[in-house]
Amino acid sequence: MKTVEITLVKSPIGSKPNQRKTVEALGLRKMQQTVTKKDSATVRGMIATVSHLVNVVEK
């Protein structure tokens, strides 16, 4: 199954509350932290919400 590596590259401070909650729900807490998630429609939607805060690498 495909996976996606998501890295937090910009701070969610000052962003909208739903975007901050989405970053936390993805498991990202610190800058430059990377998490690996299974590629699904749910995760893709979350990435789309915070696309300006994260970098995504498909594996």
C-alpha cells in the first residue's frame, strides 16, 4: 500500500483553529517533524487543508 511522508515546515501559530487541529490530528507537533501515513482520501483531504504548512512526499 502507498504511504505519504508529511513534514511540518511552517508553524501553525496564527493560522485558523481548524488548521491547527488538522496539523495535530496528522500527528505533527514540532517544526520539521515528519510522520508517515497510509495514502487515503481522508489523509489527502487533511493535507489539502494545511497544504501551505506542510511538505508531502509520496512513497
